[in-house]
Amino acid sequence: MAVRVGVLGATGAVGQRLIQLLDPHPEFEVAALTASESSAGKTYRQAAKWRVDSPIPADVAEMTVSATDPDEVPDDVDLLFSSLPSSVGADVEPAFCEAGYVMSSNSSNARMADDVPLVIPEVNAEHIDLLEVQRDERGWDGAMVKNPNCSTITFVPTLAALAEYGLEKVHVATLQAVSGAGYDGVTSMEIIDNALPHIGGEEDKLETESRKLLGEFDGASLTHDGVEVAASCNRIPTIDGHLENVWVETAEALTADAAADAMREYPSLDLPSSPDPLIHVFDEPDRPQPRMDRTLGDGMAIAAGGLRESTFGLQYNCLAHNTIRGAAGASVLNGELLLENGYL
């Protein structure tokens, strides 16, 4: 029996990508779609301005969209995927959890809350058990797990692969695709023949979420990792794929060859959406590139390249597809982890 799932915010950019990934999923069946009041009562085909690079799934297209309210979602839905704007999710998501729904959320609200697991399954799957603390503290029958920001997801798996060398300082400069801002997020006059050297709130997300992801959970509380992280975020005129330049200082000596081996050998998971290998390491100095490498592992792999030793320690580039690995795919993978660990 497939697990019945719902998508909150189903008509938005990440919601549409969720629909694309869930339609052929081996374990999940889309059973509910929600959106704003203006979309409620319409078919999904009518409500969604479909912009994903594959046809709208026929069985989903004729489903009726409901309002984003716990009373409007069937009780037999086992798992909700949330792609709500954080301003909406802050109020709505807890209401669903109080009503007994288990949620895998891409929304940025509550990512840094002490009792909310922030998870990249290949990096910190054990943090999922923070849900037991969450349920005890909040009195919820439901539960909520978050995936991190799309730019955080891009470089943290590479850091996890190098953690055995003792991470001390990390500097990261991101070159982020326009799709990360949503369809209406950046106007053509802003981005064509240009680059935007600031993305509001983004630097803080990389600097704080990374330390939580790399932290230690002792069964009762989570201690953030002590690595120092500094980020600079830039928007560039690519459609999909966040490219990042990373400098890492470690306690133990780390050569480029050793780092490449550690990344290549970093394990994947036996979950449907986890790619193998997780990290694809290029020997070519001019890779990875967004247009050429963002769909590795069906868009779920991390690409790395340009590894070299510098005066600031190890230097390299990494890349991930921001709306698949960095958003919708990350939520689906967390949903698979919830199922694997008996939370559904």
C-alpha cells in the first residue's frame, strides 16, 4: 500500500516540483493538494500555472485543490509536504501538527528551533529522533521535520565528508540561480547582464543551518558544531543550479587528493531518492557547471571539483540543483526517512 501524501502550497514553484517528483514515486501517492483561498475549489490544472519541465501529471491535474486548513485535508493522509511561504507556514504548519499530521517541510520558518530536526538524511539522519523531544514538549500527535536552505544543502554534504579532519573555518561564496527566488522573485531587468551581490537573509542561513546540521544529538538535545562559517551570497543569471566556491581550514593536514577521496567515498543511503554516489567529484578544473552538471543523480547528487590546496586550506567548488536537491527533492527524501524510521 502506498503512503497517502498531501502537498501544502501545491501551486507554487516548489509545490509543482514536488508534484513532479511524487507522481512516479514508489512509496508515495498524492491524495491531497492545498493552496490559497483563491485556488480552492479549482482543479489543479486550473489553479497551477504549470512551469516545470515535464507535462503536468494527468492523475493530479484533475484533482480538486482545497484551502490550506487542517479541516480541509482528509484524515487518512499520512504525510504532508509543505512548500508554503515562511510567513504562512509559521502559523499554518503547527496547526497541522497539532491536528495529528506528520510534515516534511521546505519552508524556512522554525528551521533553527531547538526541537525541530533540520535534516539532510545522508548527513544527519539520526537527528530525526529529535521528533520524540518535539512531541513531548509541544504535545503534538503530529510532527514536523525541516530540510535546510537550498544553498546550505549544496555545501554541507561536502563538509560532512571532510569532518574527520576537524573542521575549523569555512568560507563560502555562492552563485545562485534565479529559480531560487521563485518565478516572480527577480525581474529580467535586474538579472540580465548582471549579478546581484546580496540575497536577503541568505548568508545567515548558510552560517547557522550548517552548524546545526553538523551538530551532535544525544537523544535529548542537540549541540551545534563549533565550526566557524562565513558566507557571501550572489544571484547570477542561471536558471537552475547553485554553484558555490568553498575554502575550508581543518585541524589536520588535508590534501586535495585526500579530500577528493573522502568526498567520493562518502556514503549514500538506501532510500529511493538518495543518489549513489552522493558526491560526484570532477577531476577537470572547470567543473562542475550549472548547465552541464545540475541533473546528476536525477538532480539529487552534489557535484564537486576544482579541489586544490591554498593558503587558506582546501579550496573547491560544489554544485546542486536548487529546486530538486535543494528544495522539493530534499523534502521527499526526508519523507522517505520518516517512513523508514517508523514515524508514519
